[in-house]
Amino acid sequence: MQDRLERIERQLGLLRLYASFTSLVLIVGATAAFRLHVSDDQILRARGIVIVDSNGRERILIGAPIPDAKNRLRTNLTRVDSAWAGRYPRGVYMKYYPTYRNAVSGMLVLDEYGVDRVVVGDSLPDPNIGRRIGSDVGVLINDSHGFERSGYGLLTVKGRNRVVLGLDTDQGTEGLSLVVIDSGRVGMHVAGRDFFGFFGSAPAADSLGGVGEPFAGLLVHQGERIKKFTP
């Protein structure tokens, strides 16, 4: 019995030694791998970062562009067809959707169902109702269905910039926005189903609402009627 106990103790000692050696190798290896990605000025460099929740679902994507995520609704055409295509005539939505931009250089926050909720970065993704008319840098906030509801950004269209702070309707279209455009337009837009209003100023070259002349004041479109209220 005594011999058996001594053999077991020797085996345990060897196992402890092996475990210690293995741990040391892993620590040295991990440290070396980390140092390979850190420059002399202590800047960590990576092509992308994916943060997952406690259930292993991708929730935050960071990169230039952001990494792919299997849980993301926007990049799963089957889920896109089921979630959004039904709002349009059969076959129309999925004909155009593959041309939409889904990537971004920056950060994307997904909810637990893989819906885009917050985007911060350069060359922002297109809305899920159509392509942007230019390159956009800024911040986007989407609702739980993935429709854009608010954003602040700098949109560049044909070499001209538009600074816009927007609040969108539940259809993803602009409801209220503050704009400063290189054309000279500065003001606030309000839009409804058959109503459009603008309060601010714009030069003649801006062609605000078809007015075709310099404008400063309140402009209201309702149906076919256009009303102007100026100082």
C-alpha cells in the first residue's frame, strides 16, 4: 500500500510539473503573439474586432471595413426577403437590394436579432429602402426593424457637401431635418405625406422647391399649392 501511495505521489508530481511547464509555454506564446501586433509606440493594430454577448451572438463590429457577422440581418438575403420585401410589389425589392451598401469603416452595434441599431463611421451603409445619393460620414440610429430613424452626418453629392441632422418617419423617410448645404441653403425641413415646409434661406441657384429665386422665410408645399411667407 505504501509503495502504491508513493507511485501516485510521484505521478501527481510529474503532472504538476507538466502543467506548470505547459502554462509557462502558453503565457510566453500569448505574450509574444500580442507583442507582434503592438508597435514600438504601444499602438495595437488589428484588421477587425468582433464583440459577442454571453450567448455568442455578434453585437459590436469594428473595422475598416467592419468584419462579416453571420447573425447580421442585412447581409442575409433570406432574412432580408422575409423582413422587408413584403412592403413592396413582389420581386421588386429583392431586385435592387443586392446593390445596397452594407459595409462601413467604423463601428456597428447590432441587437440580439442581428438588426443594425447604431452605426458610426465613414461611407455609411445605405438605408434599407434605397441607395444614398452620395457618400456619407456620421452617425445613424435605426429602429428595432432596421429602418433608419435618425442621423447626423456630412453627405457629399457631386463634390458638394450637405451637413444634415435628420429625424425620420416610421417609413424611413425624412420627417424633420436641419440642413446646411454648400449651395447656400440653410434651414429646417418638415415633411409629411402631402406636406412639405421649409424655414430658412436659399439662393436662386438652389431652386428650392421649384421657386427658382432667392428665398428667405417660410415656404409651404401642400398638394399642388405653394405658399411663401417672407419678411
